[in-house]
Amino acid sequence: MADRSGGAGVRPYQAHIVAAAKLCQNPEFWRFARERFNANVTDEDQAATFYRQHIRIASRVELRDCSEARERHGQLFWQFNKYLQHKNDRFGLGA
């Protein structure tokens, strides 16, 4: 059964879908995909393809009903954030 609960009219899965779209628009995510996964990602379309293949979904909308895909999304998002943190620490850009 799909997890469709949430407060204030926002469903929990919507945050994953929005975050996935924003990731694919981010040139830093493209660099992350190239450096960490040796993926050929140089634009938003290639990033979306990489993301869907990595998360093992055909469409980001699948995040709505597939808890396993949401878990894989969370793991990729965590890896990307660690990548950014390491990059910022390396160049003295951390908070």
C-alpha cells in the first residue's frame, strides 16, 4: 500500500520527487555523477537518466509508491551531500 499520509496537504513522497528534480538540475550533481560513478553526465537530461538508472526507476513519479526507491534516493542524496561537504572542506568553504 502506498504511503500517502502527510500534514498540511503535502505528501511525504512529494519531497523526494522535488528533490530528485532539483538534483538533476544541479551542475554539482552532474560533477558528482562523473567523479564518483564515472557517468557521462554533462546536462540535466543526462543527470535525469543517471538518476533513474541509479535509483532503478523508469520515472521519478515512482518515488510516490516505492519505498525501496525512496530509500535508494535517500542513499544517493546522502552520498551527494557528503561529496559536497568533502569538496567544501577541501577548499576551506565549509561553514
